[in-house]
Amino acid sequence: MDILDGIAPLAERYDGYVLDLWGVVHNGKRLYPGVPEALAELKKRGKRVAFLTNAPRRAWFVQEMLDRMSLDRALYDGIMSSGEIAWRMLKERTHPFFAPLGRRAFHIGPEKDLSVIEEGVAELVADPAGADFLLNTGPDPERGSADPAPYRPALEAAAAHRLPMVCVNPDRFVMVGEDRLICAGALADIYLELGCPVFEVGKPDPAVYDPVMELLGLADRRRVLAIGDTPHTDLAGAASAGMDALWAMTGLAAHAHGDNPDPERLRQVALAEGVDPIAAIRALRW
């Protein structure tokens, strides 16, 4: 697999770029070096740029986080998050999984994730016995974010009532700084083992790319490149949506493969995951 040093060789090949955030644009705390400059070069060439993240928060919340990292809003054209899509699905309730759901949710996750139920699309209850569904936005840092074991009692309590789970982040892990932390998807795996229904909102579901194409204002997906650090969500999602994918060697990829990854090893890992990115890139830089 070819490993590019930066995005410049591909810049004129595509009209639009769909970028993952955690692990590509930033590490959960700060922007990666070279990212603003790379985005500026793309925008200078008239390219469209959108962020697609499995963050379990609405797009406005994610944008405010990027503002705090000093990422100029002029460098991108929009943000779509799994939290935004979940909020829409809870509001519209037309999807077959969401249509029969009641409005009472038992929540596993931190309070900062509750933008997904704002405007009354759902109401929280403290006891799963009184809930209609389980809203899983991932671990609460105050209870621990490296091990799913502390969440098993709450998951088992919800499973006892056969609550369907809405998982608002299909990621199993994420890098925050130097720490590898679990995400909502890791809790969903336990719930599936308990024999309960789970619907995961976000990548790799190809449906989440429809609103991203609207943000880009583009129709031809063959002219759009998706960049992500995780094969089973970012790269698989791009493939299912009919887009080329570029594997970023930052975030989880850096954690798994180090600073100087072996090209043949990367190729074998990608094939084992059922994906075929056009190349890898050492970092999102020009």
C-alpha cells in the first residue's frame, strides 16, 4: 500500500472531501499539526470539505468544540455527526427501528451528550423499568472510559426489560490524547451478547453519507474522498457509500501501527477488514 506524506498529490483528483474528526483532524484535545494549512490549501483550490464524525453529540456542539481548538469555520463547509443524525431520527420517527419507540429513554452516557434529545425528542427516566428504549451515548469519564465492565450492571438492567438500544456512536475505541478509550460501540457489543436489539447510528452505515453529500453540494460520489483512521467504520463506510477512501495513519491507526507502518502489513490489515483504500497518508497535512 502506498503511504503518502500529505494530501497534495490527491488534491486535484477530487471535488469534495469527507473527513473524520477524532484521529484525523484532532486527537480529542488539539488539532494535529498541519491540519489548518492543509484545509486552507484545499479551500484555495475550490474544494468542498465536510466533517463526518461518530460523535454522539449534535453538529452545533461539535462545531463549538472545533471553535475552542481555533479551527476557522471558513476552512470547512459543514459538520455531520452521528448525534445529529440520531436526533433527526428520534424527531422524525419514520425509520422502522425508531417508529415504534416510545419517548422515555434510559440513558447510559455523560450529560454532555444530551443534545441528542433536545427539543423534547425523548425524555429521560432514571429506571429502565419505566423506559421505552436504551439510549447509549458511551462511557461517562467520571465512571471510567477504558473498561466496559462498570457499565455491565446498567446494561443487564436494561436487558432485563428487553429495551431496544439506540447506540449513538458505533466506534468501539477512540484515541483521546495518548489514551485509548472505549466508545458506545463497545457497550453495544455487550448488549448484543445479552440478546437485545441494537441500532447503531453512524459510520459505516451508508445512509449517513446522504446528508454529508448535501453539505458538500455535490452529486458524484466518485469525485469525493473520505479520510479516516479506522477501517471498520471510516473506510468501510466510504466504500459502502461509493466513495474512495484514504487511510490516515494518525489516531487509532498510529496506536496500532506506530509511526513508521509497514506498507505490506497495512495492505493485509485492510484486506482482512474487507476494505481497499486508495492509499494511506501519514497525517492530514499538505
